[in-house]
Amino acid sequence: MGAALFAVGLVSLLGQVVLLREALVAAYGAELAALVGLGLWLLGTALGSAAGGRLKPPSTRGARRLVLVLGGAVPLIALFLRVSRPLLGGVPGAFLPAALQAAVVALAFLPPGFLSGLLFQQCAALASAEGGTYSKAYAMECAGSAAGGLLVTVLLGLGASNLAAGFLAALLAAIGGLAAFPAGAGPKWAPASAAAGFLLFLLLSPRFDFLATRVVHPDLAAVLDTPYGRLAVTRREGQAALYWNDALTSESQGPSAEAFVHPAALAVRSPRRALVLGGTAEGVAAQVLAHGFSSVDAVEVHEGAAALARPFLPEGVRRALESPALTLRFEDPRRAVGRGGPYDFILVAMGEPDSGQSNRFFTQDFFVECRRAMTPDGVLALRLRSAENLWSPALLSRNGSVHRALSAVFRHVLVLPGTTALFLASSEALPRDPEVLIARFQARDIRSSFVTPSFLRYALTNDRLAKTESLLNSSSAPANRDARPICYSTTLLLWASRFFPRLGLETPGAFDWSAGRAAGAAALILSAAGAGLALSRNRPLRGAVVAFGAGFAGMVLQSAFLLFYQAGRGALYGHMGVLLAAFMVGLAAGAWAAGSGSPGASSLRLPALLALAGGLFCAGASALFSFGQAPGLPLSSLLLLACGSLTGALYPSALSLAGEARGAGLYAADVAGGFTGALLGGLLLLPILGLPGSAAALALLFLALAAWAR
């Protein structure tokens, strides 16, 4: 049954990625939806594994049917997620009601997660009946997940649509039903027919993809899935609109580029060289050129997305992109900062910090890189969605964390309030006299239908300006850092407040993690270790705690390494499959190696030794996050391989404590730990404690696990 377990892992990982990407688009790019979806998948997996042990003895025929059902469910659920808003009566551009949206996410992730957990239990039990062990079954499933991670990377590189990946998952499940099960699993006509049908759907997936997206955007002209999200272009009566993950980012007749660029560029005394990060389809680079910059470097992340949008852009924007003064490059915008300069003007148009990918453009570390690439009197400009009159405590914390990060790097910071707040920063004094900006506006002969001398005078003299400065200076929010992405978590809180308005009125009190609170947390963990010593005779309970703790620690530590890599390298989405595959290979290798040893005194000491090794590894990771720089893909993959090996080896170690008969229950505990780590790690530990603090807390957790496993 090893091949069947491999197929289960591959289809589960590929299906999980497909559904997470669809959930992200259905939530307009808010990563909280994907985080909750991942947690619900893992919860379903834990429930399925636990329930499998209570069902009648498994059969190869039943397991094959479950594989086909799991594979076929992936594209169907992906289609459901894509059309869920119009299907359930949602208003275009608005979210579904909270209860209805929660039901959609639960319906999309709990059933396939449950099937995945049930399949593991069924196949592992069949393998055990053939003389295998749960440890090796766990290793084979992890190996299949590693293959799924690599397949995701290949599909992203080939530019395959997400729906095509869903049909491919179904096709692979049907092929697995044909090839991975023994002859006694029943007739093969069902999986063979399913494979033929899914192959046909895969070949027709470009048409299905366009039609499904047109349900959401009736005037759809083009759609493209990229490693960074989904770009959709609509066109109606001469007006083109661009949607990134279903959220409107720009339209051909809007003033957003003018409102962003002109007040910021007028703060530049001598416009010579400018760097524009993102926003070219919106027309940002075209507006920058209007100020007379002799050289403008424009950077976008994905060439295919830019090429798709270009035919639909206004003539003036297309003409600006062909200007000899403009150089358009396609690379990670953050890395581009250090490759040019010095610049008189850097404009950041990379979207809201509502994901780990975009948050890295609003951190103190990024602002330091910008300052090094700027002239002494250069100006940095960025924008954040805000509120014109009233800032909630959560909004103040989000904006305050960015303001504090800017203030830590630049001597002068000016914030122009509005529904979109404009942040300007420079090492030299910024002009606050509107007559200075008006004089430059007229001297540069700026033609704008939105920004006028009256607009500039009002922006710098209205009462909100002083009030905004007072609010930001009084904010206690810490600076947004790569290692402590507090802005990301508060942006997610603001997103959640759309459904639960009270959340926006709460001050995130967890910001101030004093030494006393940290000591209290450490005392709690050590108390758990003491309780473990007191209950040392209850071996099944100790095994379950070790499995749960391994799942929790593995998920949080994996997320920390991924976030660290993304902050420093910026290519997480393109390389995620490789990094996840490295972690899964580690899980498989660790579980296989630890499960291959012979019983004895040394094997009884192995769980405690592995937990101690995990504590040392986490301590080293904490030091790396504090003082090191993100390593490249090879070394990051090795670190995730080591992380996976340690956590994977703890599963068979837990089995040695609880007994082989409890394998399904321990797998459920391991996945439940992953579910808890996905939610608590993503929402609390990593944003609040930061990467170093979270790794240090995990080191203490591993010490407690060592006591439990002793």
C-alpha cells in the first residue's frame, strides 16, 4: 500500500494548494481566508483519521473509491469557490455576510480534509495488515506530499491555471486508483473512466477557466493565474478595469494615479531619477514622467501579467511605457531597490500589506534599503487605505506601525490623510507650505483633472493634518519589521472587522509583550512539563502530547522559515513548492529513520533526545532570525529539511510511547497540532512575538516535550 499512500499525499497536497488559491481570490486577496482554510483542512484531516479507527475494517476497494472521490472533489470545490459570491447573491465588490462566508469556507475545506485523513487511516491500516508500520505509512504519505509540492512549482513555472491544476489533481487520483492499488481492489473500469473524463476536462480547462471567471466578471476580456495571484481584465464601453485577486486595482478612467503621484512628486526639489515599484498598469509611471524626470526605472513582478494588461491600457499609459526615459524591468521590486540609484524619488505602489508578500514593502528593514538607494534629499512615497475622519484603534495601530518604521529611518515624515493616506519620508525637511508645491506644479506644467492648486492648498492646511500627526505620534504600536510583521496582522484584523465591527474598535493589547508576560508564558510551558513528569505512567497520553506538540511546532517553525525567506528573497510564491517539498522530504525521512529502529532501551530514550534536539534547533533558528540574513534557496531548503526531519521523527517516537495500535489517533493528534499551529502561529505568535521570539518559545516547548517523552 506504499504507492497508495504516496498517491494520497500527492493528491492531498495539490488539492490543498488549488483550494487555498481559490479561497484567496474569493476573499479578494486577504490571506486570513487562506489561513482559516488551511486550518479547517487540517482539522478535517484530524477528524477523518480519528473517525477512521472507529469504522469497520478497511478494504482496498473502499480506499480506491475514496481516492477517486477526493480527486474529483478538488475541481468541483474550486469551481464552487470561484462562483460562490454571485451564486449566493453577493453584491459585486462586496463580501458575503460573515456567517455565509464562514459556511462557504467550511464546506470547501472540511470535507476534503476529512477524506484525506480517512484515506490515510484506511491505507495505513491496510499497510499494517500487510506487515508495515504506521511510521512508514506516515513517511510514504509525506513523500507524496513532497512530490505534490514539486509539481506545484512546475505548474506555476508553466503558467498553468489554477483550475487546470485542479483537474490534474483529479486525473492523478484516477491514475493512482488504477496503478497504486492491488488487483483485489475491484474492477478497474471506474478509475479508468474517471481518468478519461478528467483528462478531457484538463484539455478543456482554459475554456472552463474563462467561463467560470466570467460568472464573477460578466465583461471579462482576459484572465491569467500567476504565482502571485489572479489577474482579470474587464472591458465595457471603452473603459478597462484590472482586478487582482478579484479586487479592483485600477481602471482606465480613474484618478488614483494622479492623487498618489502628484502630491508626492511635487515634494521632490530636483526631479532627475525615479524608481517606481508596481502600479504601471494603473498609470503611476506615466504620471511620474510628467514631472520631468530624466530617468524612471519601473519594476513589476510578473511579465506575463503586464503583457496581458497592456493592450487594455489607455493610450496615454501605453505611450508612456514606450518613452525612452522609462526602463521597465521584471523582478522582485525589493531586490531592485539595491541594484540602482541613487534616486531622487522612490514610489511604492505594491498594494496593501495584507499578505506576507506585500507586507515586506512596509517594514523598517525595507525603508533602510530605500534610504541607501536615495540621494540625501530624496523622497520616499507610499500609500495605505485609511479613513478620512475617524481612525479606529486597529487602523491607528496599523498606520502607526508603518509611521514608526519610517520615523526610525528618516528624520522627516509627513502623512496626508484621506480615504487613502499618503506617507512621505525624507532625510531632509519636506515642504509643508502649499505655495511651494503650487509653484512647482505650475512650473512643471502638470495637467491633471484631479490634483489642482486648490487641492494642494487644502491637503496641507486642513485640520485633519495636525490631528493625524498627533494620533500617529501618540500610537504605541511597534515598528513594522521583517522579523515582526505587526502591520500584516493588524491589516488582517481590519479585514475581519468588516464582518465583526467590534474588532476594529479593540486596541490590540498583545503588542506590548513585556518581560513579565514572556516570563509568564515560560512558566506556563514549564508547568506543563512538570505535569508531564507527574503523569509519566500514562504512556498513551504522553504519546498524544508529543504528537500534538510536534505538529504544532513543525507548522509554526515552517511558517517562520517561509516568512523569513520571503522577506529577504521575495520569491516565496515561485519557490514555495520547492521549500514545502524540502520540509515534506524531511518529514518522510525523519519518520522512516525513526520508525526503522529496533525496540529497546535506546528507542525509549529517543523521543526525549529528539525533543531536546528540536529545542537546540529552535534556539539556533531564533539566533538566525535575530542576527542573520535570509539564506538562498539551497540553504533554506536544507534548513526546512532539517526542521521536517526533527518533527517527522517525533511521530514514530510518539508511537513508541503509545503503541502501534494507536497510530491513527496519534496521526490525528499530530494534524490537530498542525491545525492549532496554523491559526495561532499565523495570527498571534509570529506577528506579536516576531520570528526570533516565536522560535525561542518553540525551544521552550520542545524542552517541555522532552519532559513529557521521558
